[in-house]
Amino acid sequence: MSGTIKVLPPDVVELIAAGEVVERPASCIKELVENSLDAGATAVTVAIEGGGLDLIRVTDNGAGISPEDMRLVFLPHATSKLNRAEELHSVTTLGFRGEAIPSIARVSKMTLTSRQKGSAAGVKAVNEGGQMVSITEAAAAEGTQVSVRDLFYNAPVRRDFMKKPQREAALCADLLQQLILSSPHVAFRLTAQGKQLYSSPGDGKLESAMLSIYGVEALKALIPVDGAGAGMLVRGLVGIGEQARGNRNHQHFFLNGRAVRSTLLSRAVEEGCRHRVMVGRFPLCALSITLPYEAVDVNVHPNKWEVRFQREQQVQDAVADIIRQAVSEAPLQSPPPLFDQPILREEARVARVQPEDTPKTPSVAPAAPEPAVVPAGDGPAPRAFIARDAAQERLPRCAEPAPPPVVIKEEAEQIHNPQVRQAQTQLKVLGVAFHTYIIAQQGERLLLIDQHALHERLLFDSLMASAHTRQPAQTLLLPQVLELDYPDYQAFLAYRKDLEEAGFEVEDFGHRAVRLMSVPVELGEPLAMRSFLDALDELRDSGRLDGKSKRERIIMAACKHAVKGGERLPEHALQALADMMMDGQTIPSCPHGRPIVLELTRRELERRFKRIQD
Ligand code: ADP
Ligand code: MG
């Protein structure tokens, strides 16, 4: 048998190397725009067609390339940058390896046109698959224009790895977001198939850059960050509360002007925002961090995404402190506007806490009878209405037979926990401790019930039940128009059918705006906007909406709407909650898995007080 190891021919080696630098259209744009920025450009326009696979054109107003240099630019490891720098790790320009142009040229048909500032004539180079076709004098505007056509036309394997053009376009848009945010002093424009997607003013303000991406509403809600610590300056914006998102797609970090990914920085921000962002949500942020070049290693991978800090813990603590400080100065956010209005769906079925009091005909009900749970205090009590929802799912409907109990399969065995199901003896609420733990007596035992955990569980059950049994979509009273960032808008366009199937009815309003008309019924109106954004994030990440996260969304909805620990509830509300628990269907742990009830038996008490011996 002959040997199977072969030395690869040089052109194959080159192709492989090229593939490492230019993975896809977005990475190609990144290299080209970084060259523009290195050349001192203040305006950069990126045009793509076919997701960048058919055409990428980057036009800048930078320093330009001289006719003499034009040929060198296409040679591997030719760079005008490294000799300016003392050491590799102190390089301040974005590119320095001299790899990008030759690598991209190797796998595409590239035309490079340039005119140096003050020079009379321009120069144009045409290259095909790494072979120079021509270099000629040409009329050109000051600056440089690089056109890349048919990317990977001669690397079919790489081309096969590309996603659909729409998806590649979204990745390009993601990249432009980062570029816009990392260089607010540069005016960027992105067009796809001739349509403008982004346009930033380049006025040097991060706020303007954020505005061009997230729109005016989001910007208003963001909190400015401006602090210093551990030898760093940290500036930017952070979004908590309603602005928090379902994943980390919207966390942007810039280190000395370079977009980076860093789990350490994400952790620091999340730490700093703790208690102001719900469990399972992530703060949105755009933070630019300035620190000495020696303190950081950005050269860990050719695509320069990952960074390594020299003093990690110090950096993390300092960033967390700065964020904490910024967030603590921000006023507590008011609830979303819809919380100020009662959610009046199906208000006809309200007073079902005491079924025996329920009138036999449905006609009497709308006269706003006592709700099931009413938070004390003045002002509107939005949760009361939500609590009614729980009651209405749980208790028999007027003149209708009670619906069969809904049991969620995976948790079915817990339901039969005898401790809670046991006694059908009356449960009497004695009081409440710390406005959090309902103290109740039932037969020979004393119960401590976490009011939030219990209510959350009840809501969860009812939402899950309706998610399985009702129409999937609930029409919003007031359709909501929202402006999406481009990748989200792309996701919306690409996954309209999936969204519709899940119960999101959304209309395209053009120019990145959509109108949200209905949401999956389990989510309800107050969460409409946010759950829609979550769904888009999920589609962007995984390409689908799966049942698991639907359950997670329900958990979050339940948590959000449930009465809180520490919230003052009137006595009858406490009793109603306890009764609903004894209704027998309630699983004795909250959807997050925390316990709902602690119990102390009479016997245990007597033993502790030494009334009886063991
Ligand atoms: P590097 O950026 O690492 O030097 P590249 O292959 O990306 O390597 O670019 C090679 C050289 O081409 C650069 O060093 C620069 O001199 C020149 N160049 C590339 N793009 C531009 C541009 N847009 N404006 C001016 N010069 C450019
Ligand atoms: Mg470069």
C-alpha cells in the first residue's frame, strides 16, 4: 500500500490561509473598513449585494494609496503599518499583518481604486483570484474604494459554508453596528441592494451612534456611564429593567476603539446591574474602555475579537463598580405604560375566589366585584387584575362546568406530594411576616408560605394551561409600533412564518419599523414588546423558537406579574392565595424551583418547647 500523506500544492495552502482571514462577507468588510480607519477616513460607506457574496464595496475618504504602492498592497505581508510601531503589542492601528488585501483578493474578484490626497491622478488595480489583471491610471475621488465581487467563487467548499444571503447580510449589519459604535467620530453608511440600512452622523458622540442603531425610544431609556478605575476610563450607555434583553447580543464593548468580545466584561456589567435586571435577562450596553496598551493583549487571534486582560480581577471589579455607580444614580424605572392600565380582558369572570358566592348566571359579573388579590395602598393596583386571571383559570366558570385540572407532564409526580394535598382541612391564615411569608394554620400544622413564590406558581399554571388550550394569539388592545435594529428587522423578515405560528402577529412598517398586533396568549399584553424582542433574539441565535424557551418566557411572565415579597397584601387576599394553593393543583415549588411552603407540625413545636419528649 502506498503512503497517503501528500504535501499540499502552494495554491491550496494559500487558499486555506485566505480562508482563515476571510471567513465570510462580514469578516471581509471588517478588514476593509479597518484599513479605511487606519488611513484616517472620517466617512466610510459599505454597500453589499447578495449578503456580500455577490458584492462588497467599501468607499472611504482616507489617505489613499500611491500608484507605486498599489502593486505591493497585494503581496502577502506587505504593510505600511508595522514599521511605524516599536513593538507588536503596542500597535495602535487596527491591521498590521499585511494579510487582508492579498487574502481577500485570492478568493474573489477585486478592484481597488485610490487617489492620494493632493495627488492629481488616481490608480486602479484589477485582481482576479490573486492574479493581477491590470494596474492603470484612473480617475478617482480622493480616498480609496475596494470592490469585492463573487467572494469565494474559486473556493467552493468555503462558499458552501455560507448561510443564506439574508443571514450573511444580517451578520454584516451586526458588524456595522459595532463599527458605528466603536468609532462615533466616523460617519458610516450601510446599504444592501441599494437600500440604506444604517447611517451614522460621525459627530463623535456615542449617543448619536446608538441613536442610529436603536432608535430614539430606546436611547431615552439608557443610562449614561462615565467613570474611572484600575487605570481605565469607562464611558458609554447601559440599559436595565425594560431595556434588558434576552441574550448578550446587545452588549457592545470597545477596547481602545476596537470592538471586542469579552466574557469578563459581560460578567462585570451583569454584576454591576444586579438587582436591576431580572434573572435570565441581560443588560444592553455600549461601553468604550480606554486603558494602556500594555495592560491588554488583543493579539490572541487573527480576527482580533477576543481580548485578554493582564489583571483580570481588577478590571472586572472596577468595571462592575463603575456600572453599579451609574445604575444606582438612575431613577427606578417606572413600569411600562400598560401596567398603569388594568388589563381588562375577560373581566366578566372575576369574582370566583369564593365559588359559592358566584352568581348562577354570567350576567351579573361585570359589575367589578371584589378582585381576588388586591395589593393594599392607593393608586391603581395593576396586579389585581392579573391575579384575577389566575383566579379565573383556576375556579369554575359561571354556569360552566369546571375545566379539568391541567397537569404539566414533566412535573406531574410532584403534584401528588401528600404534604400539600393531604388535608382538605380548612387552612386558616393567621397573618403575614415581613409582608412576605403568609402564616397559616391547617389542622395540626403551621405553614409558612412565600407569597411571591406561590402567586408565581399559580400564574405559571394558569398561563401554561391557557397556552395549551386556547387560541395561540391574543390581539393587543393597542397595536404597538417599534423600531428594530437592522439584524432584528432582518430576523423578523426572515422568520415571519415562525413568528406567526408562535402567535406573534406583526406587520412590516418599512424602514426597520414593525407593528405588533398580537402576541402568544401566554405572554399577555404588558410583555408584548419585550417578548417579541426576545423571540427575535432567539431566532437570530438559533434560527427557531422552541418549546423550552416558551416555557421560560412563561416563567418570566409569571415572575414578573406575581405579587412581590415585601408587598403589603390585605388579609382576604392572603387567604385567597392560600385557598388557591389548597385547591389541590398547585405544585409545591415555584417555577424557578424554590420552595413555596415550609411547614412545622404541632408535634415538632411541642417537642421544641419541651412539652413532650422524643
Ligand atoms: P495591513 O492592514 O495589515 O497593513 P492589508 O492587507 O489590510 O494589511 O493592507 C495592506 C496595505 O494596503 C496597508 O498597510 C495600507 O498601506 C494599504 N491600504 C489598504 N487599504 C487601504 C485604504 N483603504 N486606504 C489607504 N491604504 C490602504
Ligand atoms: Mg488591514
